[in-house]
Amino acid sequence: MAERTEPADSTPAGPSGAPFIKLDQFLKLAGVVSTGGQAKQLILAGQVRVNGQVETRRGRKLRFGDEVVVLGQLWQVRRDQEGDPVN
């Protein structure tokens, strides 16, 4: 299991006010991958963990505070400083 590094990378979530973001979209926003196809490959290969569990659903809805670990790096889903989701 991946070690948590301090501080964890944080990536904003939520397109247009939505309280969630899909896992594949999050991976692109975080810069882990550059295309949806790359996200799909990582997810289906079991290389992505959400809150400590392997996640194989590309459309998994991530909510604020969820932790995503990919290739040994940790990201946390967060809001922007004003409390609104960032596009």
C-alpha cells in the first residue's frame, strides 16, 4: 500500500457546482493522465485506490474529502478556498 506523503497533493473537484467528480475526470484534472483512455487503463488495471480500496469503476463519484492513490501518489478531493467547487 502506498505511503502517505506530507503534505498530500490536493486537487479541486466538481464541475459547475456539482458536489462530486467522476474518477476518470479527477485523474485528468489532477494531471495523473492526459486522456480518458489512459485513465480507463489505470483504473481497469487496479492501479487506483479510493479511500484505501481498489476502484475499477471509471464513473465512481468522488466527493470532497475522498482520498485517491495512484502510482504511489496521494490526492485528496477538495473545494477551493471560497468553498465552491473549482472547474
